Amino acid sequence: MGRSLARQLIESHLVSGEPLAGSEIALAPDQVFIDDSVGPLIALELEAMGAGTTQVDLAVGYVDHLLLQADELNPADHLMMRSACERYGLWFSRAGNGICHAVHQQSFGRPGACLVGSDSHTCAAGALGMLAIGAGGLAVALVLAGEPLHVTMPEIWGVRLVGRLGPWVSAKDVILEMLRRHGTDGA
């Protein structure tokens, strides 16, 4: 039997470690995106590291989360994001273009690529055949600076559905049922 798409994606971006469930592996992502809720902190981390231009093939900064302007703080963060994107070589997506994970899929999604994002919905790009991982600010900053992403190798399951789904039952219902039965550890 052939290897799963998940295993192929992991192995094609693996830089160190053994791809055995539970072991630490290091991946070399192709793409990174940051959003304005974490982006200013990522910019400060890059500055503290003395980082130069981003070391991934594609990096984008999105202004999409902090749009309420009740004071001067959000506009100041947006200016910082624009400045950081210019300094570190990221594309800049201004407010009003859409939500980062959706816009990134539509504009830059590429089957076979490895994406790391600072948004919890980054993994939605997996639907395009990408290895898509949401990560914290420091991990994202390290990837932008050229370091690999260190993660725990997941257990990869194969699921075979037999028969037909009932009326009004979708693939998401199947996933939710699997989570109900098996839990959310590692999900």
C-alpha cells in the first residue's frame, strides 16, 4: 500500500528527526503568514533576533483581526505590521482584503507546499493538499528567520467509509463523530 498524502507531505519537508508517531521532527516550511493579532509581537521577535529578510519562499502579513478602532492602538499596530513586512520581505495585505486563512488559500494555496501560520485556522489549507500548521508567535518568527519548525510527529490514521452518508450528513459530521469517539488529543 502507498504512503498517505500526509506522510508524503511531512517526508518532503522533513529536515531532521524520524517520522515516527510521538517523536520530534523538524520541517522546512515553504510559506508563512502572520496576522495582526500576533504580527507585531513576531516583528519584535525578529528584531530581537537580528533577523534579515525572510528565508521562506513566500511570507505574507495580513491585517484582518484587529479592525475595531476605538483608540489609536490598532492603527499603530497596523503601521508596525506594514513597516515590518517591508523590512523583512513579507507581502502586506491591508485591512479589508479578507480573513488571512481564507485569502491565503485563495491567493497562495499550492498543493504539496508546507504552510505555517499564526492563526488557529491555518490548518484549513490542508483541504488544498498542503501541510498546513498553526503555530505560536515565536515558532513563526523562527521559521521566518530560517529555522525549521519543530513539531511532534502525529499519528496518521486511515479512514475508509463504506456505504452512503444519510441525508444532510456531510464530511464534517464524520469528522465530528470521529472526534466524539476518539477525543481531541492531537486534533
